[in-house]
Amino acid sequence: MNIFVLVKRTFDTEEKIVVTGGAIQEDGAEFIINPYDEYAIEEAIQVRDAQGGEVTVVTLGGEDAEKQLRTALAMGADKAVLINTEDDLDELDQFSAAYILAEYLKDKEADLILGGNVAIDGGSGQVGPRVAELLGINYVTTITKLEIDGKTVKIVRDVEGDSEVLEAELPLLVTAQQGLNEPRYPSLPGIMKAKKKPLEELELDDLDIDEDDVKAKTTTVEIYLPAQKVAGRVLEGDLSDQVKELVSLLHSEAKVV
Amino acid sequence: MNFDLTSEQQMIRKTMKEFADEVVAPGAIERDRTKAFPKEIFKQLADMGMMGLPFEEEYGGAGADTTSFAIVTEELSRACASTGITYSAHISLGGAPLHLFGTKEQKEKYLTPICTGESFGAFGLTEPNAGSDAGGTETQAKEDGQDFVINGSKVYITNASYAKHLALTAITDIKDGKKEISAIIVPTDAEGFTVLDRYEKMGLNASNTTELILENVRVPQENLLGKKGNGFRQFLVTLDGGRIGIAAMAVGIAQAAFERALSYSKERKQFGQTLSSFQVTQFKLADMAMKIELARNMVYKASWLKDEGKPFTKEAAMAKLYASEIAMEIADQAIQIHGGYGYMKEYEVERYMRDAKLLEIGEGTSEVQRMVIARQIGC
């Protein structure tokens, strides 16, 4: 089984995040594998261990992303690919990421491609489905269970807190939801061997991609931290007065109506 | 000069930090109360390949360096010092003498189960009248045909209830009125070997501390570890490495106490201000951070010297002495910052102080560390 996992390096939202000048300060921020991608890596390793084959983890980004790839290798992935866009592109959006990944994957004869359901930074959940669309293969998002029997894949997916059971055929792209598995800690021998596993670095040129073809189609207008939570207010008095007050507050204070 | 951790060391730190926070920390208060040995945690550590960290791969180890060992010990101790000391003793007292002085056969037979986690590592040196003063050793091993017959007792032995075998020191001869001390590997299930787990301790309650009683315990002479008569010298070498473990534990406890104190002082308000806005608290926290940084640097330096094959006796003693004393101080100050809450078990800082105290005593008291340093600087 030829398995690929799409991995993103993100900042750790459990650590302190500082925004200055419309950008997240990278100094002092902690970077991690996007937690949903960790489920994807774990699932890929389990599928490989059961079915045989090879797990390749792929990421887009700069040199710094090597750390996250090495962690995936330490967990048990076999190979890693870093598509380094640092020099070619200032900005990537879901469109550019999906295009580049699909160009990389199109001749790889992948049986199974896994990714996280969303990245905890951008949170669009678009890259996985877009890649599948470009490759012309099936995809199922937010899965919580995966069973492979020959070419047939039985899947349980999370649908707004409920479960949907469905069947699909390989080749297939799935995105992982929390609950799919419990990602393992990298083992010490895994960590010691991670450096010796192959990590290939590619640039857009290597994939015959022209910078103009992957120009971001969206622009980021502003980045800001969520407003500090303040204590709620309980309205008092007659019900009709409360409704009036609520409407006027929604209008004048919250400015939503 | 280079102060960066290697990429492996960084990954080990990150993995162990997560493991300590997610797996080790949650039950620490409860284990302190019930004195339950953290068996499940060690099963997971064994699955992660951590139990044979610095030993050769051919015996099931991972071939990692001493700095990595210090990192793992620090992170475990930050969450639960009982888990930390169990790990530290397992590696640096249980595994290390076999690794350093064992024959190939002995390593295959005794080091491998330590690396896989099938057996915990333990080490029998201290006796009711002997610790750093080896001359007080009374346990005797008499040659009898092909065997040694061992009689005596050991005290304060970590991990022995969970060890399948351990190395211990015994008098094998008396030459010109001087005791000849050798190290011998003894299976804990040998006839006449009793392990008693009945101490009531001040802290480190979830770690296993035992008395060993040996009554006519018979082991083949091939169980001699290293050279006959070299037992004490071998143990001095072993203890040098062990001190790095104790020092790393101390850094972990100090770090935990500091983190608690820092976060509490940012939340707790008195006289309309958080404690952290009072200069008196800021100075305490600044001192804590500084001392931890210094202690950790010393631990890393001693580890680095050891890995480079350079002498590290003095540095290991300095690291152990300094780190254990600042751990005690910082735990004390962390309680002070917490006020009455700090005296309550729920806030954990009181446990740090009880646990830290052992570090000024075990593997050579602070006074013995000063003796070692004094000897090293030419006194």
C-alpha cells in the first residue's frame, strides 16, 4: 500500500501567541504538527503495519518544517518530502497548497492519502478535498474510523456529532477527525533513527510549477487575536422590556442587527 | 562552544514533556498518597524504548547520550519525582554498572531485561553502617567451591522489589586487615534473598525503597561483576553517573515548583494586585529562574563531559550539590508564595519539598559532595 500523509506545521495554540503588525510573531512561538495531521500520521502507520507498504509524509513550507517531518519519521513514517516554497512564494493559500500537492502526487500512484480534517491555524479544511478533486479521486472528510479490505474501504465519519457509515474504493483521500485513533509518542529508537530516514527536499522548479500558476487567490486582510472574554450580562425586568433591551443592545452595542 | 541541543535531544525533550504532562502528572498526588508504584507509566516508557536509553543497541538499548538521559529524568521528575527517581536509579545505578563492567554474557543475561523493561534496575551498596564510607561494609561473600555464599543486609535500595537481579557490594577477602570489596550480581529470587518494602518515608512515596536481607545466598562465581577487589572503585564510577541523574531530578522538581509559583503569583490577588506585581515576589521568581538555569547548565556540562569521555567527577558532584540545594530552596519559596494553600497537598508544592529533600542525601549527601569537590580541587 502506497500511503501519503499531508502534514502542516502550525503554531501551538496552547502556547502564548503574540500578534504584532498583523502577523503572528514566530520568535518564541512553539511549533507543532497540526494535531489533526497527527491522527492522519498515526492512522497511516497503523494501515501500513497491517497491510504492508510505505508511508510518506509531505509538507509545504520552509526549512523550519523539517522538524515536524522528522517527528513524523520518529513516529514511524518511512519517508518525508519537504516542498520548499520559501524562496518562490510569499503567500500560500488553500488553492496554491492544493495545486502544488496535487502536482507532486499526480504520478505517485498513491493508494491512500491522509490529512487532517482542518489545520488549527487557518482552519479552512479545504486542502484535502481540493487535492482529491485535482487528482480525480474519491475523498471522505472528518473520518473517525477506517477499515480496509482489499480495494474497499469502510469509513465512519463524524457529521455534526452524529456518525455516518459509508464505503469507498481505493485510491482514496481521507481527512482525520479527533477520535480516529490515539497518536503514539515517538519512541526513543524512532527518534534516534529519524535523522537517517530519507527526507527529500523539492522546490517548485522540480515539480515544473510556474510561480504564477500557484499565486494565492485570496489575500489576508487582517490577523487579530480573539477579543478578551468579558463577563456576561443577565437582563432583568419584564419579559417585554428585556426583549426591547436585547434588541437595542444587539443593534447599538454588538452591532449585529 | 555550542549550547544547542541536538535535534534528537530536542525531540526527546518535546516527547517527554508531553508524556510527562499527559501521562505522568495526572496521578502524581494520588500516588504520593497511596504509595502506588507507577507500574503502568513504566510499561509505556518501556514501549517507547526509554528503559535502555544509554545502552548499546545489541542489548536492547537505544544508544542515546547522557544529556538525553538527563532530559528524560528532568521531565519525568517535573511531573512526579517518584517516577523520576525510579527511572534514574534504573538506568544509572541498575543498568550502568552492568554496561560498564559486565562481560558480554553478563550483559546479554542481565542488561537486556533492563533495557526492555522486563526487569527494573537496582544497585545494592548502602548498609546500616556503610554508604559513602565503604569501610563499614559488612556484607560478606565467601568463596565455596564454584560459588559465592553471601550473608549480610542492605538498606535504602531503590527498585529492588521490581528487579529480577541486582549488583551488590560484598567483602570477598581481607588483606593486611583491609577489606577487599567486590561487586556481585545476585538474582532477587535466589534462596535466602529477602526484599522488604516497609519503609515509611518523608517523600518520594511512589518509589520503591527496600531493605535486602541475604542469608546464605549462593551464586556462581561467574556472577562477579568487574574485577575482584574493584567493587568499591567501580561503584564510585557508577555514582558519578548517578549524580547526574539526581541533579537532573532536582532541576525537574525545581522547574515544577517555579512554574507553579509563577502561575499562582500571576493569578492570586492581594491588596488589589496580583502577587507577581509585588517586587518581593518578582525577586523570588527571578532568583528561582536564575538558579534553575545555572543548575541545568551544570547538569548538561557534566553530561557532556561524560559523553566526551572526559573526567566529570567534580562537575557531577557540583551539579548534584547545587541542583539539589536549589531544588530544596525553590520548593520552599514556592510554598511560601502560595501561602496557606502551599501547605495543602492539592497544590503540589509541598510534595516537591518533601521529594527534593532526598536529593540532598541520596547518592552521597551534600557534605560528601563537598568532600568530593574538595578532593578534586586539590585539598
